[in-house]
Amino acid sequence: MENITHPYLPHLGTTYIVNAQTMLLEPINEDNKKKTIVYEKDRSPFLVEHPPQEILHNSCLYFLSTYEGRKFSTKTLTNIRHKPPIVIDPVTNVYFFSTHSDKNDQNRWLSLQHLRGYETYKKEKTLATLSGNVEVVLPVSKKSFVQQYLKASHLFCRTQFNLEEIREKTDPSYTVEKQVNRLFVVEYLNRIEQTVNKR
């Protein structure tokens, strides 16, 4: 297990920080203590001495926000209120979504960017394929998993749309063609939002 010390955030101690290489945070109970198996791209899974939710909280703090603040931003941008996905770092496109409620001990956090595929695995389980063809079995039905994936995709698109809008206002070289493309994106996002909110 690797420990990371944060000189500018000493209260984080040696907590693992989610980054662009993080693919999955999987909870595990060892010696009656909640810990996490971390999956990163191009390396073997490793154990971290903190539960997934604590890792998420500290990772948000590291990237200049709070977990509750990130959840609130998701709700404001997308109107998603049940099991909302979160953006940990919009600069490096680190978006995560959960398999269960964040209060559920079975909850896993997955990276949107590292999901490569998914399929039904037995009853009420999903086989997810991550970067590097890493396969993991998740204790959630495919239907529920797809819904969470759509929510995260929606958040990603909304955030990118906002960033483009900011660029439009600050970059004189922004073209009319890009503005037209943005209108198509808005229509697409509205359709996704209606679909997600109906479920």
C-alpha cells in the first residue's frame, strides 16, 4: 500500500487521493475495520487503510471543495438528487459515480472515464470492464448500473457545456460554428435529463 503525505493539507494525513488513474474504489472489511481496495490503471489493485467514503471526502478537499459541495453542484447542474455522481476534479476530468447510496457499506465508486463496458452477470449483478480490460463484478443490477452511468454522463456533459460557455465569453476566437454545436449539445442534454429524471 502506498501512503501519500500532503504538506499543504496536513489534516489529510496519508489518505489516498483519487486521481486521473483511479478506476474503482471497492469497500472491504478486514479485521473489523472498513478499508478500500483501489484499482488504478496499469497496476495491480492495492489496499488502502480508509473506507471509500472517507477517500472521496478527502479527495474533494484536496481539489478545493467539499464532498457535500460537489453533491450540491451536481444537484444544481443536473437536478439529480438520488445517488448523484460527483466531479472530483473538472480540470483532469475525474468524474465518479456510485453503485449504491453513499451510506451503504456495499457502495462502490467508479470512474466514468475508465468504464469501457458492462453486462449482466448472474442475477442482480453487473460485470464492468475498466481500462486495461480489468473486469470486476459489482453487486448491482445492470438496469440500476446503467442509470447511474447515465447520470454521470449527464453531469460530465453539463460541466463541459459550462466550461465551453465560459470560454465563449472570454475567448474572442470562439467561432459561430462552435456556438451552433453548443445548441445541439443543449438539446441532447435536455433529452438525457428528462430520461434520467423519469426513472
